Amino acid sequence: MRGFLDHALAYAAAGLPVLPLRTRAKEPATRHGKDDATLDAEQIRDWWTRHPHHNIGIRPPTGVLVVDVDPRNGGDLTLRGRLPRTWTCETGSGGLHIWLRAHPRPWRATIAVGVDLKTATGYLVAPPSIHPNGQRYRWTNQAPIAHAPGWLLDRATKPKPPPPQPFTGEVGKRETGLINTVASATDGSRNSVLYWAACRALESGAYRHIRDGLTEAARSTGLPDREIENTLRSAERGVTA
């Protein structure tokens, strides 16, 4: 069986940037995490020569969308539409990473309970990495990466930001900017951006006018309603305390 180094080099040769993850873990082993992903064979050899048992992470290239199905959280696509035969990984926990091609666009982070989307802004654990539970990740289908079907694109595409609130003058421009900033937030920063925008609106006195706009903007990024409400209430308590 080939070692982790051989697999990492093969992924890079195929145009898939890789990064080392901690042994039997999902966390990056480098300082800058996914931003250290590379195609550089010399750097890859250095990483895995020093740590031959580190897991492998792949950062999807632009134009690739990976559907991350977690059955433990109810993830299931079979009722929503039929996926084409494509590159597919079974995770150590029994989930699936389904690789598809799609033109870049604003994507939702989550499209259903237990079904997330991964793009070039993140990374995935790749075979033959070992899950913390001791099970290996493995390819169950190594067919060429297929194009995403229309039904999936429709469900995965992030809706357009809500129309700006009808403010006038400099204050209006500032508050409209807050809504647009929230709508543009990416996975991993959505809560913090919403909290920041709510605090700025509270400080300017316009919060009650744009609370609904902030809510819709956050919802358009895929943030669940409960998290949106908790974040807004946290901002309200923080600024008014």
C-alpha cells in the first residue's frame, strides 16, 4: 500500500492542492491551515518526510463543488434528485464527499440537514487518511469529476442579497453597507460579521430600521434562523449593557 506521501504527490500532480493534517485528525498541521495548501512537490515531500503519518487535506480547486453528506446528522440526497457517477469518497465516519464540477458562484454553506458544501474556501480530508475513530477514508468511485446536475445547482446557489433599506444621506449609505457586508460573509465568519454589523447599527441608532434586513442578509448566507437570532440578541445585550 502506498504511503501518505505518495498519495499527496499524486493529488498535487492531478492539480489538487494538498496540506498536511494532524495524525488521525482533521485539523491542519501547518500554521496557516488551508492557506498553506500547495501543488509544490518539494514542499509536500518535506512535510510528509518529517511527518509520514500525517493525514492529507485537499483544497478543492476553483470550479469544483464538493457535497459533504453526514448521515449522523440526517444527511441524505436520495430524495432530492439523482447525482451522476463521479469522484466519491467515503469518510471514516461513514459519510460521503461527492465531487462535482460547477461554475463559481455564491454558494450556500448548507443545503439540507447533514448536507454541506465545500469549495476552494475550505478543505476536505482525503484517502487514505485515518479518522479519529480508526477508520480509513477511501475512494468508492474514481470516475472523472462530473458536472453538477441542475436540481443541485438550484438548491446550492445562494440567493441574491435583499434590497437595501430606504435610507437617505450618509447614514443610509453606511447602514446599507452593513447589510451588504453581512450578505457577503463566507462560511466561518458569518456569525462574527453579523454580530459586528449589528453592533455598528445599534451604535448609529439605525438598528431597529435594519434588523429585518440584517436577518435576511444572514439567512441568504445559509446561517440558521436560531443562530441569527442568538447573534442579534447577543449584540443587543452587548451594546445596551
